[in-house]
Amino acid sequence: MHRRTLVALAALATGLPAATVSLAQTDEIRIAHVYSKTGPLEAYGKQTQTGLMMGLSYATGGSMTINGKKLVVIEKDDQGKPDLGKSLLAAAYSDDKADIAVGPTSSGVALALLPVAEEYKKILLVEPAVADAITGDKWNKYIFRTGRNSSQDAISNAVAIDKAGVTVATLAQDYAFGRDGVKAFKDALKNAKLVHEEYLPTNTTDFTAGAQRLIDKLKDQPGRKIIFIIWAGAGNPFKIADLDLKRYGIEIATGGNILPAMVAYNQFPGMEGATYYYFGFSRNPANLWLVTNHYTQFKSPPDFFTAGGFTAAMALVKALKTTGGDTETQRLIRTMEGMSFESPKGWMTFRKEDHQALQSMYHFRVSAGARPGTLADLRLVREIRQEEMDLPIRNARQDTVQTLTKTQTIVQKSDN
């Protein structure tokens, strides 16, 4: 059935002239949010949705409009299932007439959604799925990402602990997330020495054997000795501390996580790592507003994925304000490529070559006075700026994998 016929039928059903119905449709900007409202990653998904709605409110000054057009958010629960997510995104673009989509939570779902965005020639703003392939070999021009990728996590942590005289061994899950993260971490080390890579099944609960292998590789090394952990989901790799690592002078390092998971960090005063967000680090207006209003509404600080959803909203609003509310896809792509925007995580820039948002990361240290069982007591060591992290491009736009320099990638705030 043709769109004109559908509009006419809608007009008959509502008693309004067809022209009025058509005009009403153009007075909206429709945003589909495909995320894990339920399922294994439900906690992450709900944080993202909260952040998205708070961010849209903040970026529009509470009006939820852009150039007179009302922002309408359509929620779709993919339950963490790739096939379901794929059908939901197709329905959002076709049946719900979504102008743009945000999500999903899971990398597996995200990889299933990429070709749908290309088929419908509509933008999918990926947040918070992290797999490198999303802006790598599976990427297409309709994909942008405000969420960090696995390499950003690994490279920033390498920068945080990469010092002469440091010896490192890694502990990671034995699948793409863990192995890709370790490879990026290893490639970023310039001064520290990596002596062992330990990979364990994703469902590991007993870390004793793996920990012993790590200890054997590190215990006789001179200088500072660190086990760097890359782990997601179930299992508690911090149990390796039960083997009395201090006896061998071995430390643990890891990246950021959601606040409940980071409660365990207080067991390791002095532990260092890097994260893309912690509510107490950034002092910019967007983060101060988010922290204040999140405390007011929820009596708790905003978490990892709340900041991510907020960031996606700020990127969307910046782009749509720039186009005057025009949602035509090619115009949005031209606008967003190279676009810089404010976020609770700091200033960010969509890299033109792969549409990955570049951002600063934050080198942290667990406070010496951290109390076990309480909110993670992290202290900011320093901001690791975008230009310090050589993040490779791995998509079809490039004939070879290359690393951009600061002058190629960073659009200064003064240019906006």
C-alpha cells in the first residue's frame, strides 16, 4: 500500500484532512531505542535508556523539541537476542517511521543490526555495544558510535600502566572480547614488558589454576609486577587475590565497570586502571547537571551506561540542531562526520573515517583509604587525551589498517 493511501486512510480515521495528518508527521523527530530492556544485560540497557531521556531533556533545555519538532522516543526490547533485535529495528524504520535509531546494548545484537541500517539507509547510533568490528570490518556508512570500543579500553589502560621496569601478565576471557582486548593492550605497550597471556573460559568460577600460572610467570621478575584483567559478565576474576599475590609483590590492574562491580575495587587500595567514565571525574557542565539531577531523581550517582545514553542524546541533538531539525540521512551523515560535541565524558569527536567517537579516558587509582563493601573510592590520576591513544582504523574505507594523527582526527572546539 502506498504511503499516500495510508495517509488518506489515517485522515478518514481521525476526521482530519490528509494534508493535516501529513503535516503532523513532519512535526516529529522519531528516535527508536533498541536495547536490552530485559535479558542478561538488562541493568546496562535500563541505565542507557535513563541516560538517553535525561540527555535529550538537558540538550533541548527541557523542551524535548528541536526547531519546533517534537522528539518522540520509541522503545524496543531486543532481550539481548540478535534475531529479535534485527526484526525490531526493521519494524522501527518501516512501520514506526523512525528517522534514526540508538542502541543496542549487546555487541552480538549490534552486529546483527548493522546491515538493517544499511538496507533502510537510516542512521544507527551505536551505544553502548563495544565490539571493534562494529566500526571495523562490519561497519557501513550509516553507523556512528558514541560508545567506546574494546580497543579504547585496552589502549587507555596500557597508557596508564606503561612504565619502564614494569612487567605485565594478562588475564582475559577466551573469546573475541578478551583476545581483541589483550592484542590492543599489548600493541599499545611501549615501555612495560608483557610476559604471559592467560585465557580462561567465559564461565570460569575457579581461577586457581590460571592464577598459579600467572604467579609462576611473574614472581621472579624484577621491579613492579602487574596482572591486568580484561573481564566482562559473570565470574569474579578478583578471586585470584585470595592466593596472596602480595607475598610475591604482584599487583592487580583493570579498567572501569558499573558501580556495583567496582565495589570490589576497594579491596585493592592503590590499584590503577583507566575508564571512560566515573561520575566524580569530569567537571564540565553536562556531567555536573547529570550528577546533580540523577541524585535528585534516583538518590544515587549516574553509572557507566547512564553517561553513555546521555552522550548519545547530546550527539543527536547537536546534529539535529545543526541541520535545523532536518532528518534527511545524507545530510545528517555529512553533519556528523568530524562533528565535535560535549558529553558527561568530556568533549568527543566522530572520526570521519569510521564514525567512531573519540574521547578522553581517565587514569584512576583506588584510594589508599578505600573501605571494602562501599562505593568504589576512585581518585583521578590524570586525563588521557584522545591524541595519546593511537586508535587504529579497521574498516572498508581504508586499504590498510592505519592510525590517525591528532591533526587528522581531532576537531578542536574552536571550530564549532
